[in-house]
Amino acid sequence: MNIPYKWREMRFPDSNLVSLLYKIEPRSGYAVDIGCGSGRHVKLLNDIGFNAIGVENDEKQLSLCYENKIDVINAALEDVTLQEKPVLIVAWGVSLLGNVTDFAQNIGRFDATWLVIDWRNQENSFYSAKDTIHHKNGLITIGASGNHLAGLNYRIHKKNECHIQGYDRIFIQKVTIDRQENGLQQVASWYQTIHKLTS
């Protein structure tokens, strides 16, 4: 996948993810950050009490993990094998990627006690941009001129689609950011959820 350089420079944890993680008790045990990028959230998970590893398959992101001394598995979500059952899986920026086949089934197969996920929604500026291509399979190819995501395939989710079979969704919030990018007003918007394995 052609990951925007802007993503490769991310060094600090997402404050929204931090607040969601503090809703989970206890904060300990084996945790996995799927699509961990540079490893910023693996470090966060370790810092707050988990024993965390990352999963990543982008070569440039992997090299950053190695530089940052992050324990990482080189694999795609659909191919990864975990050596033990995780207490927590974080999937921040994964559900939206068009190259992940059947995200919900793949993320649920690990039977983690907790899932924390973000999902892009239809309020993003690129969704309604006239040069964005809407495919029949629910994917879009971002064509939004001036957007650093142009050319990527994304999956957009409605609120009622933010669920994982076998899990209760116990929390959902919508986060929307208005910002200037390349002289254009851009809106970025996500649903962010916490799920707990059904007893």
C-alpha cells in the first residue's frame, strides 16, 4: 500500500485512543496493535500496563518499528498468527483500508476480550468529492484534489456497520476535525468504538 508520508511521521499517540483505553479495566495482559505503523500505540499500550506487540506489513512502517525498538510481527491482518489469546486488540486506521479482506471477521477471530477500533464515516470531505470513485463493493478510491490520501482505496462505514460478530459494542463516539490542507477546507471524521467479547 502506498502510505502517505504524513502518516510515517506520526510519533505521538492519538489522544482519542488514549481516552478510550482508560475506559478499559484492568489495563494489563497481552495486547496487539493491528496495523501499528511506526509503533506509537504499541509504546503507549506498554506504558499504561499492557504487554504489547504490533502487527504491520508495510516495509517503510516496519523499518520505523525496528528503529523505534518496537516488538512487531511482519504480517497482514488476514495472515497473522498470535501465540496467545490477547486481552486487547487495537485496530486504529485499519477498518478503512480497502486492501483488508473482511475486516470484521479477521479482527474477531482472535477472541480478544476487548477491541478498540476506529472507522471512517461518510462525513469525510473526500467521500463526496466529485473526483472520488464509488465502487459497487462499498469501497471508494479517493480522488479529492489536494488531499494527501488521494489515490487510496478506503472503506467507509455507517454507524450501524461499526460492529463485530461475537462482541457487544459498549461505547461509540464520533470525532470530526475541520482543517486546512493545501489551501482547502477538509473534514475528517471517524466513529471510534470499544467492543467486549460476548460472555
